[in-house]
Amino acid sequence: MQINRLSQGGRIDRSKPLGFRFNGKRYQGFAGDTLASALLANGVLLVSRSFKLHRPRGIVAAGSDEPNAIVQVGSGASTIPNLRATEVELYDGLKARSTKGWPGLRFDIAALNDRFSPLLGAGFYYKTFMRPKAFWKHYERFIRASAGFGAAPQRTDPDRYEHCNAHCDVLVAGAGPAGLMAALVAARSGARVIVADEQNEFGGALLSASATIDGQPAPDWVATVVAELSGYEDVTVLPRSTVFGYHDHNFLTLAERCTDHIGERVQGVRQRLWRVRAKQVVLAQGAFERPLVFCNNDRPGVMTASAVSTYIRRYAVCPGKRAVVFTNNDSAYETALDLRASGATVIVIDSRSGGAGALGAAVRKEGITVLAAHVVTDVTGRRKVAGVRVAQWSGDVTARVENTIRIDCDLLAVSGGWSPAVHLHSHSGGKNVWEESLHCFVPGETAQACVSAGSGNGKWALDACLRDGRDAGAAVASRCGFEAAEVPLPSASDTAVNEMQPLWRVPAVKDPDRCPKQFVDYQNDTSVADIRLAVREGYRNVEHVKRYTALGFGTDQGKLGNINGMAILAECLDEDIKDVGTTTFRPAYTPVTFGVGAGENVGELLDPVRKTAIHEWHEQHGAPFEVVGQWHRPWYFPRGDEDLHAAVARECLATRNSVGIMDASTLGKIDAQGPDVVEFLERIYTHNVGKMKVGRCAYGIMLGEDGMVMDDGVMARLAENRFYLTTTTGGAAPVLAWLETWLQTEWPELEVYLTSLTETYSTIAVAGPNSRRVLQNAGCSIDLERESFPFMSVRSANLAGIPVQLFRVSFSGELAFEVNIDSRYAEQMWRLLMQAGQEFDITPYGTETMHVLRAEKGFVIVGQDTDGSVTPVDLGMNWMLSKDKDYLGKRSLARKDCLREDRKQLVGLLSEDGKTVLPEGTQLVDDTGAPIPVPMCGHVTSSYFSACLGHPIALALVAGGRARRDETTFAAMQDGTRVPVRIVSSVFYDAKGERQNV
Amino acid sequence: MSDARTRVEVLAEIGHINLRGDPGRGAFREIAERVLGQPLPITPNTVSEGGHRVCWLGPDEWSVVTAAGDAGVLLEQLQTALAGEHAAVNDLSGGLAVVRISGADSRRLFARGCTLDFHPDKFVPGSCAQAGLAKASVLFIHTGGRDVFDLVVRRSFLDYMVRWLRHAGAELDIEFH
Amino acid sequence: MLLIKCPWCGERAETEFSYGGEAGITRPRDPDALSDAEWADYLFNRTNPRGAHEELWNHAHGCRRWFGAERDTVSYVIARTYKLGS
């Protein structure tokens, strides 16, 4: 039964009833309702339990400032926790539940916290759970279980989210009277405009206003403006879109809720993240009404006055029959009129001795009683308001008051004045300043290109908001270089200036530390007593008090409570509010979902998959892929039901005994040419580049300026002034960037051009004693014998009529060739070579076999056997270091720390049992009996079972390792055992290097 | 008038010659323009259309987009003619793919994954720009036709790029070829 | 996300750039002539000012040029960007 639904009025569609469930119970509302308005229509007052004390709570507000009605909407993988019921649009079949209260809302076990609340003051957690330290593990479970709000979904979100970049001249945040005027002026001036509002309809406060604009009802004026805006090609109109962050350089983020109002699991994009770069921004987010602070002011049925008016006028719901309006300013008198028009009885309690002016007269004319110079000190009723206690008050905050009247009521509408929503201004880096005449913080000096307008700028009357919006629109349009359009100011019926008397906390009949709780921040259960306690305990800075009392945290980020809290803090400190200041508001303005943050960057689009030109062949031949950077490289090529180990053993033996073939296309390749290329490369690489003859290759390493190995690879001198450099797979982009950096910033005088060829050429390695014969079979145009094409040289050739660059280099220690070929013909070449190798049972192999073969030879992989703290000396590569020239990092090698003899050095390891394959990363210890923390002497960097040798091998970095040849140390296994290992040479196979040089 | 539907297709047989040199030094510019038969675009992020499509990539770097069959000859002509200059000419045809995107929704599609401003007044015919699209670096070229754009993509990213375009375009009116 | 004006390509989003740290760090001409402390000073020590900072940026996803920028480390306002050597 929608017992509180009015028979007429509102912006709901009574012909479209919608069924929904709240905490398992069925209700009905109408199209146009929010979950909050529908619950209120059904007379549901108790919607949650408070965060710490588990006190019963009801709906307080009607917008994003709602602190209590935090709900979990939907179910299963698409559920969203912690939504404000006031922002959830109703749809048929909606399921929602409270996020607090166990086992049920009406009987909440943790509500016992409230009974013991004197023990649960500010800092309770800090004080109680820190000692004894050992008990934390017990406390933690309990605290975690009772903390937080809703539950995160446990399964993968099935919905689509997307990101969208946008640019505009003017972004208008908020489409109330000021925002609409600003957008209208900017649009008519010819600017590209984006106007966004968090609500489903544009209009803001106008949607529930009694005022008229240009003689028509305010919502009609809104419709006219929206229609005009929508007609411009360069104006983007975004309802249901919250500007939730204002970042550097006028970059703003908006969350658009595309389908959440229709239902769950709806086709299409659910939410969209707009990343907007705006030349100018108009902040027109409006203002929040402040509650008043008195005893038990959190009882369900206590609402802000403007929220009551919104429910009546926009949703045709009157949340009570016997209402009390308690205010310190004029605006709540409108609510009194709305309540009376809805058939409720109303009494106005006004803290001011003079009451309201013109509005006061209108209220009295309706026969409504106004008690001026009175305050509500306390609320009776527990699960809902039953009545209020009222005292006479002189205006002196420190005076003790006496309750003189008790009024029975079921609704208490309160208004403590208005606070501009300065959040985005704060995000942007702008300061907020205390405006004494308005008793609120208003946006101060701007830090970015933006203007605040309307009630968000401290303009309360409608005509002032319209004018402020128009002026803001004209200002930003002209700053963007447009001639601002002359837009006549519409005439508004509401021109009243809202008069208010500051009343930050209502004096209690008892000591404020002993009276029933006077809540400042509903969501965090922060009371006046908590702030007073924080000050007594020595907290003086507003940011510290915030963290100690939790004032201003949570999903509402202090939208309702902050200003009252600051003022009470100022009172306690005996300072001015302007000196106490506010805490800093940071993004997000309201919570956003993880889904909209991730956008399409999930699943297969999380990281690009880079494929070589031969990828399809590998796929067809059943290779599992190893991810190296973004590349997917074939890992091994199983035959039949072979596992990794069986396949790798077979691939290794085939390569050592006959011939193997591997796709090495992911190596970085750089063309370097120019008159100064030798000089340039001398400075980059550690070896003597100038001594290389044309047609020859060399292994090169480059160091960072800190002397640590950065990358390595083979380089070939193709011509006097032209080199072909290769890098590691992961080094392709960073090395090119590194080289360009030196050329552009440090040595611009060197004439060298670099061009990346990584994608242009594919690389096919053919390795093994039969590799030469495979190439010959494939119809190689050049003599491949040792005399004319020696090890470490390069030749241009044709293979089967296709031009290639042939490199006689080896990463396996076998006779080997690397075929560099235009990527368009790479797969064709691969097939040709497979064909040519058939008689030798040519065996494709993947990255795992490549790793084993090179480890058998003691060849390092930069990034696996090195980690950014390893010098070439540590690797035993002193022979690579030229003494005749300077090169990057050389000086660092002479630093004291680099000369230590106990640096970790590359060695080989053999398990003494001859069978344990050490896990990579295993730590090495010398003293197995040492107490914890056990000193480590090194760690394993590479480890495999070598099928060729018939036993496991490992490479390791061991402190002073080279001098410890044949000593035994111990590998600390995960299960706690210690495996004895012998330190040996890092070259396990063909130590003299004869096999590659045939 | 362009088709209402937006088309995405991978173009075959496109050649790409990468050209590096300092247009302010020696005879580089004159020789390059003579061999190409058209001006080198010196204004950043612009395209020179002629026998080839020459895109500005940097103050000393251009991409000459041409028919794949012409790339080899052009490479040789440029290398020979520029032998006396400090210049670098490379045929990158093997490493690049071109995705042509045409139609009314093209710009909206790009906005999903690129921070450039594709407004018709900003990204005009004759513009080109290197930028990130989703998680790949690409070269956008406005071909001059109404809403016809070429995306030059590194070949290893092509599969990812098409996948991303399909995903990002799911809400738009797009057909893939 | 910052909006950075590449001296060649114009204003682009920060995600297109990579940061190069403090500008004006010159590699010593003769590193061997430096003490360990002097070399470490070149290698590791930076001014890290509060306020105006001369720094290097690279238009990594665009023209790949390095350029200079004067950026305020408090407000993040970029007063100017310029081509190196100009």
C-alpha cells in the first residue's frame, strides 16, 4: 500500500506501476520514482542501520547527499553495492537490500553497540585494538566482518562498460537553473558544449520547485531549454552522468549510467566513463541543505526540509501526516507550505526570534503555527519519530535551555541552511573561502579554467541563479574566443534572499557530553561529543579530527555533515570557522563502479596480444604460447600426448643431434646509419665497435649509466656506416627510446638515424649440425661453408628466390643460421625450411627449448639472469669491456661498490643428488643451522633438466661465486628441506665452443 | 554523401617507405621531393598527396605510403639519389598494416580509445597523427575523402586492433570486411 | 591527466608522453676524471624543487621528439615547452 502517495501531482506516471523488492518484501511504486521515493510512498521509514552503533536509520535526503539509505541493488555477478536509494531509479522487478543490519533490520544484534556507545567514542578502534599486539589477529577477523557496507560480487561482471574520450569548449557540471543558463549561452555563442547532470532529468531543483520562470512552471521552462540544447550538433546532453572528478589541466571524468534504470542484464553498455578535456568548465552543482544538530536527530522520520519538498512535489509522496518543521532560515517555510498543501498538519519551530519575513506571512496565512525563538532539543521514538521536545532559546549557544513543550509528530523536517557543493572546485585545486554573510564556504580563487555559478556559488534566489549562470556562460564562451550571445534573462517568481541565523548545534538540556547523541555525520556515527573528545585529546587540525572521528568519510564524503562539524570544531577550539577551514574534497564525488573504471580493458583486451607473422602455423601445430611482454611466443610443440618435459627433451636432442627451427621474430631490430654511427655505437656498447669489419657480427651489451647490464644482442655491420642492431624481445622499444634519447638530448651533433625494423623483418633460427644442409636444400644462393661464411658474419642471399639477410650466429652453441626475412613472406619461408629439413627430421622448438639450450651454454638472458643490479663483471664478461674508450656506464664499474669481491656473480649449479631441478628464484644458504633470519648467499636465476647432459642444470648469482668453484652450498626449498648443490662453471656444454664454429 | 554504415576493412598491398633526413640541411629536401615528385610535408601532422601519400611523422621523418608494388623501386631510387646526403631510407612494408575506416561513426569509434580530438573542424582532410588507440600506437591518416580514415598499425598488433575495433564498435553501426 | 604541448604536434594528453626528469643534466666530458662522489652526483642527485622545474618530456606515441618543459611541481601548470637547443 502506497500509504504516503498523494493522489495527484508529481513527475511520476501513475499508469505505470512497478513492482520491486526491498529486503525480500514486495512493494509497488510508479515509473518516475526512485527507490527512496517508492519506499517512502509505502511508508517504509527504517532503511538501514548506522555504521558503528547500528542505530536504526531512515531516508534523510533526496539526492547524492543521502547518508543512510545505502543499498545493494541487483543480485549475483551484476549486483552493485553501496548505492544511494535516493539515486536508484525504480524499474519493474528491482531487488534491493540494506547493506547494514544483521540478521535483520528490525532486530540487529550489533545494535547492542549503541547501548555501550559511551565505550565506542572517537578513536575507539585505535585505543582498543592496538594492545596487546599479539591479539590483533583475533580482533582483525571481527573488525573486518563488521566493517564496510555492501558485498562485492563474487563472479566476473557480465556487463559491458566502455570508455569514451571527449573534447569541448565548455563543460557544464549540473543542469539546474544556473547550469542550463550557462549551457544555453555557451551553445548559442557557438561553443562545443557538454552538459551533464547526475539525475535522470535535467532541471535540478527546478523539478520540484514551486516557482515559475517567464510565467510558466519551472519544469516547462527546463523542457524548452533542453529541447534547444539537444538541437545543436556540437552540444552533448548527458543525463544520468555524474561529473565525479575534476583533475589536472581541465580533465574531468564523468560516469554515465546507461542502462541501470532499465534493469539488470540489459543489452548494451551498462555504464560509460567519459574522459573530457574542456577548455572551460562551469561548475553548477547546486547546494546541499544542512541538517540541524540536536539529540537523537538521526531517528527515522527526520529529514532535510528540501528533501521533504522534493518528495512531495516531484514524487507525490508526503512522508508524514503530522509534521514539525525546524529551521534557522527562510527556505524551510516553503516545505511547510508543501506539507500543508499535501494535507499534513504542520508546526514550524524557528530558532530565530523574528521568524521569516514574506514567507512567514504566507505560512501564517495558511494557519500554520510558527514558534519563533524556539529549538527542537530532542526526538522521542526509536525506530521512528514519535515526537519532539522543544525549548525556548535566546540565541546564546552556551546557554542551558529547558524543554517547555512536547509535540507529537511522525515527521521532522529540518533545515540548518545551505552549503554550496564546492567539491569539484576543491578537486580542481581551488580554495574554498568562508563567506560570513552567507554562513557557508563558497568557491574561492580558481586554480583552473572554471567558473562556479548558481547556488553552488552561494546564490540562493532563483533569479540570482539564472543570472549567475548566464554570466558564467558568457564569460566562458568569450574566454574560448567566441562572441558571447546576448541571452535575455528569464523572469523568475522567486527572488527572495534566504535569511539565516547560524545554529551549528542546538543547546541541549544537559551537558553536551552526557546528553543523548547529537549526530553531525550520520554515516560515520560522528557526534558532537566525539568532536569535543578529539579536541580534548589534543587534535586541533581539521584533517586530523576528520581521521580521528571519521567525520566526512564514507560514501557521502561529508556532503551533509561537514560544515556543521567544522563549525562545532571551531567552537571547541574557540576559533573562527574560516581559520579552521574545511577538509579537502577529493575524487570521486560519488562512488563509481569498478566496472566503469575498467571499461573495455578486461579479458582479452586487458593487454594487447602481439603475434608474429608465423603465429598461425604455430597455432595449427598445437603449440601452447608463452607470454613474453605482449608477445605470444610458441612455448613448445608437443607431439601426441607429450607434456612440456617430454617435448622439450625431444626438441633439445633433435637440435643438438640434427636440426631444429625456431621463430625468433620477436627480437628487437634497429637500423642505425649515418656518418657518425660508429662513434655513436662506441659510446653505447662496451666493446670496440669500430674494429668490426663490414659483413661481420658481434655480440654487444649496453649498460645503464649506473653500470648495470641493460640489454644485449647481436649487431651486424652491413656497410661502413650502417649497422643492424638486435635487442632482446622486451628491449625492442626501450632500447630504441634509449638510443634516441642520447642522440637527441646529449649528442645532437652526431649524424645518425635510427629506424625500428622489429616488425618489418621476421627471424627464423635454424640450429643444429644439419642446419647448413637445410639451407642448402632450400636453394640458398650463397656458399654457406665456413671459409666463405664464417661464424659471426652476415650475408645478403636468396633462399628459394626470396631475398633474405643471413646471420651466422648461434644462441644454442650449435652450427646455426638466423634467416631475416620480410614479414610478409615469413610463413612461406618457414614452410619452405620445414620442407627442406624433412630429411633431417627438422624439429620446430619453442622458447622453453631455446632456454635450455642457451643455459647449457651458460648464455644469460637479460632480465632473467640479470635484474638491474648486475654488472658485466658480475656475469664474467670482462672480455666484453673495452679499455680504449668511454662508454655509457663505464665509470660506474669503477665505483667502490662495483669492485667488491663479494658481489653476486654468475655461476653454474649442479644438484648433488643429480636429479633435483631447483625452482627458479630459490635462495641459497651456506649454513643450514643458522637461526632465522637465515643469511642468503645467492639465488637461482635459471634452472632446467638438461636432456643432453642427463641431469639438471642451473644458473645462479652467488656472492663471490667465481672463487667458490666446487664448493657446496644449499638450496632452500619451499618445503623446508635443504638440497646440497655444487658451484660449477656456468658453461655446461661444449666449453670450448667448437660446435658452433664448424 | 557517405554511407550511413561505417566500414572497417584491412587493406592489402600497401607499401610504406620510411624516410629520415633534415629538410633544412644540404640537398636532402630537394632530392627527396624530386624523386617523390611531390612536396615533403613540413607542417607537423599533415599529409602531402600526389603520386604517393607522404605523411609527416616527425621533423626529420616521413612515411611514404604507396602501392606495395612500387615500394621496392622507390626505395632504390631514394637510396641512390640520397647517397651523398645524411639520410635513411627503409622499406617498412613488411611490418605495417593499414585498416581503412570509413563512414559517419568513424570519429566516435576513434574517441573510444584515443585522446585526440577528431572533431571535423580539428582533424581535417590532409591531417595525420601518430597517437595511441586503445593500447596500440597507430598512425591516423585523414585520406581526404569524407569520413575516410586509414589507420597504420604495426603488424603484430593487427589482430588485437581489429578485435578492439569490433568490441568498441559493438554499439555503433559498423560492418567489418 | 596533464595536457602537454608538444612543440611539434601541439597539445596532446599526458598518456602520449614519457617523462625524462630534470633537464640540463649534462654528461661529464671525462667521467674517469671524476671522484666517486662527483660521478654519483651526476648519476643520482637531482634538485627536485618545489615550484618551477625545467624538465624533459618525450612525445613517445607521437613524433618521438624530446623537448623541454617548464612545469610547476606544485600546481602542475606548464609555463612553456620548447624544442631542445632553442
